[in-house]
Amino acid sequence: QVHLVESGGGSVQAGGSLRLSCETSGFTYSPYCMGWFRQPPGKEREGVAAIDSNGTTNYADSVKGRFTISKGNAKNTLYLQMNSLKPEDTAMYYCAAHLSPPWLGHPRPGGTWFDPRASLWNFWGQGAQVTVSS
């Protein structure tokens, strides 16, 4: 059984940093792509960053230059390093796995090349809250 477990969330002041981790288990084969998503209070889920098995990454315009997605050496852990955090980064953050290439033929509003709809990603974690105060 596949499990994705996020950790590393918390509260931080604007300008601070946090690193989210997503530990995965139960995969027979490594997923093609892993992604981070977030859902601010009262808003729809949005894509934050994704990385595929070739190391190709894609970021939302709102986090470019501030967030970095990466995989651990053992490939079963996904990270999201978040620097220069802003109050508008406050959200529940989720990691997800996609077993096939999720890349669209064109960027969505916001700059991501992948669809954030839950039904299109195969596995999801339970989420980690990130709160940034001004």
C-alpha cells in the first residue's frame, strides 16, 4: 500500500524559511513525477512545483526563485525548500505522485505545466500546514 507522509510544516514570520518533506513508501516502481500543491483557506488547490524522473522541474510563477523542489538520495523522499516566505504562502501543503508524465502542452495560468486536480494524480499525502505571519 502506497503512503505519502508530509512533515516540516509550521508557523514562521515573513521572510523566514521552512523545508517540507514527503516520505513515500509502498511503491513498486518509482513514480514518474512528484509534486507539491497547496490550498489556501477558502481557495482552490494550486500547483506549486513538480519534478519528474529526469530531474525536470516546474514551478508556479508565484514561488519561482524562492522555493526549490528536490528528491532525497534514496529517491523515496521529496523536499520543498521554501525561502523568503510571504503571508500569501499560508496554506495546507500536499505532496502527490503521478505514475505517468503529467506535463501539459501549454502552461496554465500561474505558470505551471501540470494540472493540480486531485483526480489526475495517483496518490496524495495528508497535508502539512504552513502559516506565515506578517
